[in-house]
Amino acid sequence: MGVIMRGRSTGATTTELFHESGATIRTTAPKDNGGDGSSFSPTDLCSVSLGACGSTIMTMFAANRGIPLEGVEFEIEKEMSPPPRKIARLRIAFKLRGPLSDGEFERVVAAGKACPVRLTLGGAVEVVESYERA
């Protein structure tokens, strides 16, 4: 069973996205592509989804195994390629909080590296990642 999402343009550089749950997200084109950069761009959403997915997978993995992960934070930098515009590189740094043993830390990181967004990006986008204890 799939998830239904919809979208509609609301201006020359803006779009509204609707999730079947009722959640709404607005996007705008970035400044370097004719927008005002006042919100997430579509490629920003794609990029930050890597961090959201990795964090979610790591947190769920730890919770399901009784690993004392207290939380995950991340920072991501998106680099675009010259025309044709596409996401060329994502630099992401994850910080894991909690009293994890070395083995637990390694297992949680391995789970995060197998998140569906990372697997979907595959080799199409260079992903430079780091994981550390906060």
C-alpha cells in the first residue's frame, strides 16, 4: 500500500505539498535559481530527508534493541552541480547522544547507513558522512 501525496504550484517559484495525513509543506526556489530562498527548496527537502531518515532508523533500531540512544542530531550541507542542476554532494554529520558502548555505537551507525533514503540515492549523489558521540 502506498502513501498518497499531492502538490500544487502557488506562484512562479512556490509550491504547496499535501500529505494524506493532513500535513502541509511549502517550498520555494532557492535564491541561486530565481526564488527568494524563504523556505525549503525541493532539493533541500530531498537532502534533509537523508538526515531525517538516518536519524529515524537509528532511533528505532536502538529502541527496538534496548540500546540507550537518547537522541540523534545532524547537520547537512547540500552542494549542487553546475548545469544541469542536480544534487552533487551531501555532507552530513550525525551526533548520537547517550551512553552507548563501542559495539552499540557501531551497530546503530550501521543501521543508519542502511536507511531507505540513502539506499535510494545510491551512487547518484556523493554522500560524505560522519558519526560521532555528542
